[in-house]
Amino acid sequence: MGKQRISFVLKTTAAACYLLLAAVVYRMFLRQAIRYPGRLGAYDTDLRVHIQEGRAGTGYSLMERCYALLLDTLGQNEKAIGIFLALVMTATVYLTYRLLRMLAGDCRREFLHLLAFVPVFAMPLYLGSVNPYRYLGLQSGAIWHNTTYIGMRAAAMALLLFYFPFQERYRKHVSATDFVIFTVLLVFVNMMKPNFIMCFAPAMACMLLADCITDRGRTLKQQILSGIPVLLSLCTLLYQMVYLFPEGERPEGGAAFGFSVAYILKLRTWHPVASLLQSAAFPLVVLIYNFRDLKKDRRFLMTWLIWVVGLLEYLFIHEEGARKDHGNLSWGYSFCIFLVFVVSIGWLCRNIQELWREYRSSEASSFWGWIRSAGRKWKLEAAYLLVSVVLLVWHLACGMEFFLYMLQGGTYIR
């Protein structure tokens, strides 16, 4: 098969996948909105509550306000909500593709389009004898029952598409355009859900401080200009707190958050440490093998710094009051899991290209013959790639099984 035919097949397959995803999730979200009596249940998710809160004016998220706009202002029905959410989902896949293009080296664009679907579906590895649930007690970036998270995830991917190149150049100059775009994107993602900024802002602050120390204060002006958009965007959180903690639900003493050791993690799981590993097995393997790249690539470092902040928040902070057992602070870590899957897939593509270039530069008659005769480094690389691909496929298979279950009306409490 020629290169042009391969390219045509990949492009056609990618286009078909986008259309299929839009059609399938439209059907699922429409049924969630109307609580359709499906084969496995009544599509019992958070969407119906979000619609009600949006129409009542008590919702804190821009997503909820969009539902009110569609239903009340524009006079549409739940089909419009299904279309809207289908567009958000397909946009998330496309934004993931754009980020993979930035990270994955010279990998074919058509192939990256297909890989962009993987993080949207990838779920924790299911080990029933270790932890009995597929979702509860585990951590996943593939969420189908909470549309405010779905909106936040799409907005956060758009922000990171701007931020990753920006952090490479900001020490030379922060233009007025950069300042405005960064502020708008931060406000937009915060209006969806406040969890992202709680992971992103501390990680970014660490990077700014490290840059300031490295530059011996010479770029302090740029660090300040880069941090101001984050501070401006935090105003949206003050507005959201009024809706998240109304008068009747505010904790005693007024504190919205408390500190504990893995309170939420231990609440619904048998083996907490195992659940963390089940949820991030593939990205952690990629991190371990490419650990040196934390010093070489700021995008790789920033990604894992966001993940560390999200993990620490998930382990040691919980809400107080009526929302204490809801685990709402886990939404930030869910996005962190999604992000490390995306970046790890990009790095895996780079690793595969590196191995392939080394093989092509050799005089071996076959790839496996070259691996057998190659040095220890390339044998280790081949073993790492094999383990990584197996884990990624396993994550994807678990996610597809869960998605098909949700598609038939099953509950996420599983």
C-alpha cells in the first residue's frame, strides 16, 4: 500500500471517528438530560441537576448557564444540550490532537488524530480483587457523568495550547496580546469549574520562582506580568464560592476546606495506594523511563508538576460541611490524570521514533534481529515500549467497557 493510500485511509478513519464520537455522545447526553429509561438504567448522572441549577440561576458554572440559555432564552429543548455537549467533546479531542502535534515530534498527523481519542476514553486498570470498582475510589480523566468537568477539561486544553509555547518565550517579552489572551483563557476555564486553577496556579508559581532564581532576578518583571493574569482570574472563584457554599450549607466556623490524610482516597477504596497506581500506570512508566526529560523539556516538567500539585490536593485537602464526602476536589486531579495521559502518549511517540531511527541507521536485515543484536540500551527501550503499549491498550479497553456501560444507561457509581 502506497503512502498516499495509507494517508487517505488514516484521514478517512479519523474523520469517521470524529463523526461517530459526536453522534454517540449526542445520543448519550440527550438521554442523560431527559433521564431516558435505558437498558441498564435511567442515565442517572449530574446533567439533570446541572440543567435545573442553570435554569434556577443557582449554578456556579458557565456550562450550567449555557443550558439555561439554550432552554429558556433560545427556547430549545434537550436536543440542543446534546448537540452542545457533543461539540464540546469533539473539540476536546481536536485540542488533544493539537497538543499531541506540539509534543510528538514528526509523528504523522493523521495518526495523531486517532491517538487523540485515547485519553478521552482511558480509564484506570480494573483489578477486581484489589479494588472492586471501575470508577469509585479510583481516579480517571475520562468522565461521562459530570458536564462541568467536561467543559473545564476542554477549556483547560485550550489554555495549555497557549501556555506551553508561552512559557518558553515569556522571559524575553510578555506582549499585551499575550497578557490579554492568557487572562481571557484563565477566566474562561475558571468559569467552567474552579478545580483546574487550584492545580495549575501553584505549579506555575513554582516555575516562575525557579526561573526568577535561575535568572538572578533579571526577569522579575516578566514573572510578575505572567502571574497577574492568574490573580485576575481568581476573581471568578470568589463569585463561585457564593453558589458552592450557600448560607444553609456553609460549614461551621466558616472554613470551606479542611486538611486530612487521604480522606477522600480511602473513602471508597480497599487499597488506596493500589488505586493510585491503577489510575496512572501507563503515564508513570513513561515518566520513569523519560525521567531525565524533566530537566530538558519545560512542557514535560510543567505537566508533571501540575500532576504532583493535583495529587497533593487530592490526598490532603477535603471540603467541609455538607459537601465533605462528595469528593469534589478530585475533579482537579481527574484533569491531571487526563493531561499526563496526553503528554505521555506524545512522549511515547517520540520514544518510538527514536528507536525506529536507530534501527533505520543500522545495517540489520530485520527489526527483531537488530533488537537481539543491539546493545542493552535499545533492548531496554524495546522492553519499555512493549510494556507501555500494553498498559495503554489495557487502560483504553477498561475505558471503552465503562463507556459502553454508561451508553446503555448504567450508573457511574460502579
